[in-house]
Amino acid sequence: AQSVTQPDIHITVSEGASLELRCNYSYGATPYLFWYVQSPGQGLQLLLKYFSGDTLVQGIKGFEAEFKRSQSSFNLRKPSVHWSDAAEYFCAVGAAGTYKYIFGTGTRLKVLA
Amino acid sequence: NAGVTQTPKFQVLKTGQSMTLQCAQDMNHNSMYWYRQDPGMGLRLIYYSASEGTTDKGEVPNGYNVSRLNKREFSLRLESAAPSQTSVYFCASRTNTEAFFGQGTRLTVV
């Protein structure tokens, strides 16, 4: 079955610390992978996406993610977290020729001053 | 740029009442979607429309109907609201490579 797993429901980091949010997927076709961020009371904003090519992709706000096919993972990273990064982060998977995304359940990030 | 606009932003309904959530996009996208977001469950697809004139069920369509009125507009209707439909509803439209989301409608059914 197709699925996306974000194993961490909540993560707390100190401002300036590094961050890694985990995402694992199960998908039959070659996946398109996405990370979205949702600030409180807002819609979802695309951080970055992977379709093919270089497995390390850069996104907005200093985020990057690495696609590892052997591990079926697409983890999101940031070297130094800012207080404004506190939000909920969603991993999603789709594929060419399909109209549906599958979303993970989200990871809520708290940043300590 | 407006992007994806949803109305209303907030709504309280009594059980059994009906209402329609409106969504419009100005990006000329073919595909549009309705999701609901519940704590700990991420976003679940209710219905989608791959193009004007077509609609299809997603994961959780029961209790909902949709209308793709034209290329811009995709509405979601609750015919007889139930407390289980208390949620935040998001409309989205898509290119081949990216989905754009509205700000959401927070619906409470009492």
C-alpha cells in the first residue's frame, strides 16, 4: 500500500541547533517527493520537491532534503534553526501521471530561544 | 496574486445543517482538490477534480459532494453536517509539479 510515515510527531530544538525531520515512504511507482510547511492558522507552503536527478535538493528558507532510494527516505534538514521555523512540517509523495498526493501525518517543530 | 481563495474562513454549524465551502483559483490550473486536516492524521483527500467537468472520490468522500463549476471554482458541499465533520478544510490546485493551498476553512459542527 502507498503510504508516507513521519515517525516524529513532535520535535523540540534550540534556536541555532541543527534539524532533521524524517520521512519514509512506500510507493510503487517512481515517486515525486515534497516537503510542505504549515504555520499556525495558515495553509501549506511548499519548501522543496524532488522529481529526479541530484538526490540532494535545496529549498526555501535554508532547508534541504536528501532522497535515499535504498532507504525509501526523504529527510528534511536545516543546519541552523531560527525561531520562525516553528511550524508543522508535512512530507508528501506523488507520481507523474497521477493526481493524488499522499501526505504524512506531520511533525510539529518547537524552537526554544 | 490571490492564488487559491477559500470562503468562509470560519463556520459553526448545527448537526443536520447544510453548507457549501467555496474555492477559487486564479492560476489557470486544471487540477483542484479538497482535503480535510485532523490532528494526528495529516491531510486526507476528500474529492478531486483533474479537469473542468470531472470529479473523483478521494480517501474520505462520505458525507460530501463537490461541484467543479468552471476551471476556476471547485466547491465542497456538506448536505447534512455531522460532528465527525468538524475539521479544517483545505482547497488546493496543482500544476504537474506543485500544489498550491488555500488558507483553510475551520468548520465546527455542534
